[in-house]
Amino acid sequence: MQHRAGESKETVFSPDLQVKPADARRPSFAPLPIGSEDVRSKIRWIDRWVSEYQWASSRHETQPMSRLQMADRDSSTRGEVSPVMGRLNGKVAVVTGASSGIGEATVRALSGEGAAVVAGARRRERLEKLVEGVTRDGGNAIAVECDVTDEEQAHALVDRAIEEFGRIDVLVNNAGVMLLSKVEKGLSEEWRRMFDVNVLGLLYATDAAIEAMKRQGGGHIVNVSSVAGRKTRPTVGVYSGTKFAVNAVSEALRQEVLEDGIRVTVVEPGAVATELTDHITDEEVRAGLKQRSIEPLQPEDIADAVAYAVGQPQRVSVNEILIRPTQQTN
Ligand code: NDP
């Protein structure tokens, strides 16, 4: 941090995270001059380094520096703070289904809170555009092409977070498809796709993340379910079945991993204005949807809820968030 003429030269001591292999537990302390700039942002800066320091201190001494650590080291060397400061500074998040709708908004929201984000989905171009925007806003994100129905790809997505950023604190299992139709239509390929993406894809990514989170001593898994995970109606049966499964898996998982410091949150949106309904092939259902006249939620409304849940202190486990548009009855 450079002094400008006329600024105070008062200093406080902040941890320098340029962790040296032989001295990882005793970082040196570089002076942080306090000038006449915004004091609150400096306090946040200090908070961030303290939490980073605690984390760095708990790491194995010979581990190579991750991209996140290197970015931090570089910014500390230059004496600059990261332009994005928030509740998730120093955290690393993976978001599936990040190429549109709720996933895309969630990447922006988590990045806006200071997390480094790995954005996964099949449409690479969409992801790259998203990452460009995040980077322009001063955030840190990477795009990873991933089909969550492929177990290896789902594991590779989580592994990529660890390779690039050294850890995974948050997994948002958001990828999903909703192919509504009456059961009697027998659209078995669509039933399979829904269970593959909404349930198995979520399980594959979760499996990969839990292993890493247990090693780290904690983490947070957010599963995007639906109002349809609580109740059902005609044409929604199979989709509902996948979301009931998401809720059941999430609650069991919550109980299984709480001793490991891993929190589990289920988010259950009502109608949100996204591309989700574009993929419905049943004309009858499509026509019915067009008649809906309520004002839907926006993807950002759900992304804010995710950011709220993961931004809580470790003692707080937000288990379930149900969010409907104000005018939605069921
Ligand atoms: P979108 O269609 O906009 O987003 C769905 C995302 O899932 C896309 O990014 C898509 O990316 C991804 N996806 C689909 N298949 C796969 C796959 N095989 N592998 C990886 N990613 C995949 O819809 P929403 O944002 O609305 O949906 C997000 C979640 O919210 C879903 O789980 C949905 O069930 C849930 N939800 C949505 C509601 C709504 O009204 N919109 C209401 C309740 C819940 P790509 O095609 O690039 O792979």
C-alpha cells in the first residue's frame, strides 16, 4: 500500500500470507499503513487476512500454492486489496448449472461476496461469457465444461476447484431439468434425464465434495430443490419425484456430515423466470404454462438466498429456504 502525500503514516500489523514451506505456521507481518481512505474497507481487509491466516496456518507446510493463494500473495506484495470484499472472502465455491438462470445469478452473487467460483455446465460459451463479466467486476471465477450426469466429469469439476484454488468451501448443486408431462405420455427418456441430472448428478458432485470438505474440516452443500419437492400436481409427478428425492437426500446428508462441520441447505424456489420451461416438449403443458399470469421470481432472488445461507457463521445451519413469488398459490 503506497502512501499519498498528507496521509497518516500510522500502521497496524497484518499477516503476510506468502507462506514459506519451512515457516508456514509463522508468517511474517507486513505493515499496513492506515491513510485517510475508507477505514471500514481497511477493517474488512484485516478481517480477511486474519481468516486467511488461520486457514493458511492449518495447511500442510509443503503443499504448493494454489491460484487463490498466489493471487492473495500477489495482492499482498503489491499492497492492494482485492476489489471484491464480502462475507465469502477467501472461500471457494463450485456452482453446477451455471450457464443460465439461477446458477448464473448464483455465480455472480457468490463472487460479489468475495468467493472464488468454479462455474460448471455443458455450454462452455455461456460460461466463458459469465466469467468475463465476473472478472470485469473484479471477481475471480473460472469456467469448467461439465455434464453432471457423467460421474467422472462431476468429480473432475470439484477436483478442478482444488487444483485451481486449493479447496472447496461451498458446492451449489443447481443443475436441473424440468420436463413436465402426464405420466400416461410415457416419455421415459425424459424421466431418465430428469433423474440423471436432478438426482444422480447432484449425488456425484456431492460425493466428490464431501471427501474434500471432510479433509478440510468443513464446508457447505446447497441443493437447489423446488416447491415441487414438497408437493405435486398433474404433469409435475416425475419432476416432483426428483425434487422429493433431493429433499430426502439432503436431510439424510445433513445428519450424516454435521459432525464433520459440513452444513447442508435446501433451497426450494417457486416459479422463477429462467430457461427451465423452454425444454418442455409436451405441447399441452407448454400451453398451460403460457396462461400463468403471476409475476415470477428473478434468478437473483434465489441467488441472494443462497448467498445468505452460505454467508452465515459456522454455528448457523440454514436447513431449508422456501421462496415463492408473492402471488403463487401452491
Ligand atoms: P435453467 O434452464 O436456466 O438452468 C438449468 C441449468 O442446468 C443450466 O445452466 C444447464 O446448463 C444446467 N444443466 C442441465 N443439464 C445439465 C447437465 N447434464 N450437466 C450440467 N448442467 C446441466 O433453469 P433454472 O435456473 O431455473 O434451474 C436451476 C435449478 O433451479 C434447477 O435445479 C431447477 O429444477 C430449479 N428450480 C427452478 C425453478 C424455476 O421456476 N425456474 C423453480 C424451482 C426449482 P447446460 O445446458 O449448459 O448444461
